[in-house]
Amino acid sequence: MSAPLPLATHDFHDGELNAALDFLRRIRDEMSTVRKVRVWTDRVQVFDVNADYFELRGLGYPDADVLPILDAVNTVYKPESIHDPFDGQYKEFKTGRRYPWAQDRVM
């Protein structure tokens, strides 16, 4: 039995961050609740609770543009260490980060 294929893919190119964010917004409506994210050196995979996933190719944890992608799916990660080299195949993070009420208000 072969590994399951992604429900959808998007090829990321430098300077096209908005296109990748639009892809994330569009595809998330078709998935169940997002559960985890796997970030490889060359791709990002976003999994839902049913183990279905979609994939951004051409973007990985060494790239600066990965931060807005992870934020877009509410990934729990440390921004200061996301770009650090890693011996494993991929870095895996849970999603579901929530912001406190009125975080954006100035007191």
C-alpha cells in the first residue's frame, strides 16, 4: 500500500507569499479541523483530524517565508528556533494556538 497523496498542492515561488496564503485560506474550507503541520526542508504539509493533508512545495523551515504560513494555520512553534538545522526528516508542530481576548487593544 502506498502513502496517501495530498488533497491539494501548491508550488511556492519566491515573492509569491500572498498566493500561498490564498491557497491556504481556500483549501482550509474543504478540510476538517487542522491538527498538525509537518515542515520539511522543501515543503510544508498541513494535516486535519482525518489525516487528510495538503502540501506547499518549495518552502521549508530554512526559509523566512515559512513564518506567515505557520501563523496562518495557527501553528504552535518558537519563531526564534524554527530555522535551526535539524537531524530528522521533518519538524512536526501541533496547531490550535489561540490568542487572548483583546490582545490587539492598547490600554
